[in-house]
Amino acid sequence: MASKRIPSAVHNPVTQLDANAKVKELIKLDEKRWDMKELVEQLFDKDEADIIVQIPISSSSSSGKMIWKGTSSGIFTVRSAYYMHKERSQAIKGQASSSHDFKKTWKFLWHLQVTPGDRVFMWRTCLNALPTQSNLFKRKIVDHPKCSICNLEEETATHALWECESTRDVWSQCLKSLQKSHFSKMNMLEIFEAIAGIMDTDCLQEFAMVAKQIWWRRNEFIFNQVFRHPNTVVSAASQNLKMLKEMEGQRSSSVPTNSSITEWQAPPMHFHKLNWDVVVDKTRARVGIDIVVRNFEGKIIAIMRRNQCMFPLPSLTEAYGALQVVSFALELGLTKVIIEGDSLQTVQALKKDEDQLTCFGMFVS
């Protein structure tokens, strides 16, 4: 769970523990924390000890569960395993060819200001997960890997959406920055990364929507023998982009002002409201938690601040903050409380009765 590797071997001789000792020997079970001074810092060097103490310890005494990281529910699916494999394979390939990973590129893609369908299409495109002739040929579904339009080159995602002569005709009708772009011997993930690094939001939006329209035109040609003119393809993408911006404008005009969103409301009579917030320092792997308790008159009756070492995953730290809120309320002897935080994921998890098969389920289940 840490940004660095979890140590696979102890550098210092182990003399304080039995040879068959387990991880639980390093934990103060009654206090739900690592036994730092007595064991962890003595058995491991400082770097290793710093990594170990970032690992959160469950607040319950329930037995461990197997959780699948590939889905939000924590339940394994073949589909999620397939996409996880493709993503990891692409990451390894990218590291080998360009000496870096594409984490920032993936993050940028998922924050691209287009429709969810367009983002998913670009994600599949960058993973080379589209049913191109090349991919279908590898699975022995078609007889040849050649492009069905030009019938000259192997149809990869890059060829179908960028390199094919029929595709270049479409891009020549787009913004000048896209018209003049040439990326030789690059896959679609590398092309998207290059475009994201040199072009503005409008160009990226047009790139994603035109690419999807090119793919639809390709499918129309294969299945319906209809081949749209490049102007028609670009016009359809432009119309979709216009509709998207109009919807964004309507949405922004209907959103309440910040003052109405952030205005604090007092709890009902004889109730107390606990608000919490979490600040994450990823560099030092530390988490700061602030809790404020107010009564129904809005008066502050208690404050708690806590700073500790923890793996800096936002969902995990927010859930841990919620656990500290509940513990603080019990410590104060409060029975009628309202807990309020800004993490929708954590709040929704707290409302569910079943166990949460997620990395933060140990705190909210």
C-alpha cells in the first residue's frame, strides 16, 4: 500500500521474536497501532519502519478478507481482470520505450472535459482494446489484419484513428494545431500524451470527439457499406462538442452559489454536530485530522486535532477521519449526534449495513 516497496527481508538480526512469529506480533492489538518503540524500530531500519507504520490497522477484530482491487465493490470480475491486465501491460510497454509511466496521462484522460462515453472510448483506445482488425486477427476471429478501408496496412488503433489516409483526410478538416500534428511510430497512448502536453482544452475535446466519430465511420463502412465524407465526420463531432458546452453552461448556471453550499446549519435541539476534515501530506505520508463539535446553538464545545503517519490515499484517510469522529463522540459521551464531512464516498459507506470490501472498509464497516 505504500509508495515505496514493502520490505521483503529484515536487514537487522531478529532476536526479539520467535522464528515463527507473525505480523500481529508487531501490533498492539488493544490499542490498534504498531508497536513502534519496542519492536518495529528495533527490527527494521528507519526507512523500512517508516513504510510499515503507514499501513493502516483495522479498527475491528474481525478476520481478514480477500478484496479485489480492480472493482469499486471489491468483488472479482473477469472483465475487471482483463482491463487491469491490459493497463499493466501498456504501462510496462510504455516504461520500456520511454523510461517513464503514464500515470499523469491516465489522470489527465479521466479528467478530460467530454462525455463519459467519450472518455471510456479514449481509455479503450489508449489501451489498444478496440476491436480492430489486428486485434480480431490475433484472436482468430477474422482472416487478415489489414485495414478494411485502405486495405494496405495492418489496422491497429493508431492506424484506424490517426495514420490511415482516409483518417488523415478527416484530421485535415479540424483545428490547425491538429492538422499539422505528425506523430510517427507512436501508439495512441503516446499520441494522446503528446497532444495533452502541447495543446489546449478545446483541441483535446475536439481530438477525443473526432476520434470517436472516425471509429463510428469505420464501423458504418464495415457493417453498412456507408462511408461518410470527412466534412460530415467533423461536423458531427463539432455538433456534439457544441451540445456538450451548452449543457455545461446550463449546469453551471443552475449550481447554487458557494455561500449557499458552504453555509453551516445547526443541528436540531439537544443534538450535537461533528464536522471533520482531513489534510494529506503525500510527500511525508502524514495525515492531519481536524474535528469540531458544536451544539444546537452553534457554539463550539470541543475540538480535536490529530496528526499521524499513514499511507496517503484520500479515500483511506477520509474513512479514518470518520472513525476518529465517532471515537471522539463516544469519548465525550455524546449520544445524539450528526456527523458531517465533505467525502461523499465515506458518507455513503457509513450509511450501508453490509461490510465494505474496499481498502477503507476496515474503518467504516
